[in-house]
Amino acid sequence: GKRTFTMIKPDAVENGHIGAILEKITASGFNIVAMKLTQLSKRDAEEFYAIHKERPFFGELVEFMTRGPIVAAILEKENAVSDFRTLIGATNPAEAAEGTIRNLYATSIGENAVHGSDSDENAAIEGAFHFAGREIF
Ligand code: GTP
Ligand code: MG
């Protein structure tokens, strides 16, 4: 697959890391084909993370993801989903490889700076959740 979907999460936006993260993404060969600064409503976050609704951290996750603006983007590259997950590193920044985005910019397993889709199918669903066709280039 050629596309993935990402969000720069509220912690990284608050901490002033938008520019550094976008620089790392484009320097790693991803083209930005859609992008915006936006904020998730509670309903948006609950729908987006519905797969985690039975997990003990679900309430905390929704609270976190809605507390401020995020950058949503669709990225294009060969093997986009898997290469992007390599670039961001493990969910828990304590386990994220040296030089990955989460290693550099995440603060905790919950507040971990970026999202990356976990499959081509979810990348398409998540991209369509945030962008109209005319916003994708
Ligand atoms: P995403 O790219 O955001 O989907 O992260 P991921 O695929 O690396 O992890 P996963 O889909 O399993 O979890 C989704 C998000 O839930 C994580 O990125 C964290 O923000 C949050 N999360 C996961 N595990 C925990 C946890 O143990 N505690 C808390 N507070 N949040 C968690
Ligand atoms: Mg995930």
C-alpha cells in the first residue's frame, strides 16, 4: 500500500514539536498528500479508537486525544503503513528505538506524540474519517 494516516497528538502539539516531526516525516521519504490542524470531539475520539473501548485506559485515551489540537495527515510512500510504524517506534517510548519519533518526542505510553495506522485497510478508513476527497492531493 502507498498511503498511511497519521496524527501529531495533543502532547506533541502543546510541546511545540509539529515542525520537527513533519521534518522527520518528509526527510524519511513520505509525501504529505493531505494535512490539517483540527481538534477531535469526544464522539470523534470514541469512534476513532472504538477498537480499544474495553481497555482500562480508554477513558484516559479519549480525554487525552480531545484536550487540544492535533495535526491530521495522509502520507504517501511505498510500504507506507509499515515504514511509518518503524519511523514512529514502539507505543511505549521507553521501548522505542533510538531516533524514532516516539523516542525523541513522546513522554509516556499514553501521551506518545504520534499515531500511525496499523493496516492498509485502517489507513483508508482513518484518512476518509478526516478528509474529503477534494482535500487529498
Ligand atoms: P496508535 O498509533 O495511536 O494507534 O498507537 P499504537 O498502535 O502504537 O498503540 P495501540 O493502538 O495499541 O494504542 C492506541 C493508543 O492508546 C496508544 O498510542 C496510546 O496513546 C494509548 N495507550 C495504549 N496503551 C496504553 C496504556 O497502557 N495506557 C494509556 N494511558 N494509554 C495507552
Ligand atoms: Mg494503534
